[in-house]
Amino acid sequence: MPPKTVTCSICSTEVLKAQTLARTDGTRACRAHEGVADEAEQRQAAERAKLDAAIAKGSTVEQWTRERRAEGSRLDIRTEQEAAEYRAYIYSHCWACAAEGLEWGEFWSQAMIASKRLQLRGEFNFMSYGTDVRKLMGNIALLAPIPWKGEITDRAVVKHLYKKVREIVPLIGFMLLCPACCTKHGFGIRFDELMPKPTWEQLEAIMPVTMAIDPIVTALAEKKERQS
């Protein structure tokens, strides 16, 4: 399957989807354009706010509220704190098996740093590269945002998700699942669609970007090595 490409809404160039970020108007633009990263952050903040609102609207938070009012506790502070803690939890664990993991972007960022650490150690081995990188990352799981499509299989899986997120999955449009659960529940194809599959020509096109960020990745890897 060829890698997904999109047309940048700013420069009208057809580029790999992975080289772009979503804008607040629903289009996508190259990461390098000024202001695009800020727009992406705004969009992500809006999505998280929507998720928080959906969670807060659920019966679980309402139950917390009733219980704490009955206890005469510091209701507002405790409720907000637990809501924040729960949000952090669901973004760091598989929604089906509860395996601890990292969101898509953070996982690949950490994988790049782990790869550079192997190079710094002189331990880079192409034959065991994947295993070595995962081991250096602490075998943390990748949390893939599997698109919700409302199909029968999707609805069947929802009953296996955290009780607190079942009702909001259709609202936010995705499920965070680890690779094992993607395979287990029949989402292997959708997981594969998320993975970029660039051609050699496309890899050559992004080489300047890779070279530009290499000093940053190296500095982060060196810092990790000093801390380990």
C-alpha cells in the first residue's frame, strides 16, 4: 500500500501526510510553515477539552460529586484533580488491556532518541534493531489512535474498553489501543494504515529535515545517557 500523501493548504505541495500537521480549519500543512505547529497545538488542546467535557458529563464524575458533597469534602478541588489524573491515565494506557504506553507521536519521538542512544553506545545492530530499541525504551507500548468507524466490530470492542470511556469513544472518533489489542480485536489493517510507508524518493526528500533535527535528537540522547 503506497504511503498517504496530502496537499499542503499553504504551499499546495503534495507531501507525505506524516510531514504535515492538522490545522484548526480541518486542512493539513507542512510542519515547517510558520504557525502550523501552533495551530496543531490549539487543535489538540480543543480535542482534549472536548474529551474532558465528555468525561465530566458522564455518570462517574457526577457520582464523585454526589459522594463528596455528602462527605462535606473540598468538592471542587478533589473532583478537578481526579478528572485531571484520569485524563492523564487514559492517555498513557491501552484502553482495552490497560498496558502502559505512549501516544503515537511521543512513542516515535522516544524511539528516535533510543535509536541515537544505541549509536552513541556503539551497539547499533540492524538484525536486532527493533528489539534493542524497545528494550532501551523499557518495553513501553505504542498507543495507536485507531479510528472509530461505528461498524459492528467497533461496537463489539467498546464493551471491552474502560467503563469510563465506552460512551465517549464515538464522540472523540478514536480508540487508543496497543498493537497486541489491535491484532486481537481485528484492527490490524487500520493500524497498518497509520504506519507511514515512504518510497526512496520521499525519504530522500525529507533527508534535509532529518539532518536538521539530528543535533537535537543527539543532545536528547546524550542527556538520557547521562541520566541512565
